[in-house]
Amino acid sequence: MGVIAPDLANPPFNVMLEAFNSRAASAGIRILVVDTGGDADEEIEVSRSLQRHVDGLVLASPRMRLYMLEPQ
């Protein structure tokens, strides 16, 4: 499972990630986390790249729309 967050130094994202990781681990799922530093273009690039390598993707970004996630 991939998780993309814009800023892991931001406390709400830490809380979200800890909860997500705990639930995933209890289900035997490993997660891969990427911090994009708030760069919207990086979020798009990383999401497209990760889609080929993970079974699911959690995107914690208010900037992206569904059409931006379509593979190119």
C-alpha cells in the first residue's frame, strides 16, 4: 500500500500515518510512505509511479483531482 503525504512534519499527517500504519500492520499489510514536500507536481508524478508498484494508494492531498491520477 502506498501513502503520499504533502508534509510529514505537519502533525495531522503524523497522526493519520500512525493510525493508518497500525491498522495496515494488524491486517498484515506493509505501507510505503512518500513525503512530497508540498510540491503538487511531485504528488502527481509519485502517484503515477507508485500505481505500478502497490496494490492500493492513499493520497492525502487536497490539491489533486481524480483525473490527475490517470496513468499517462
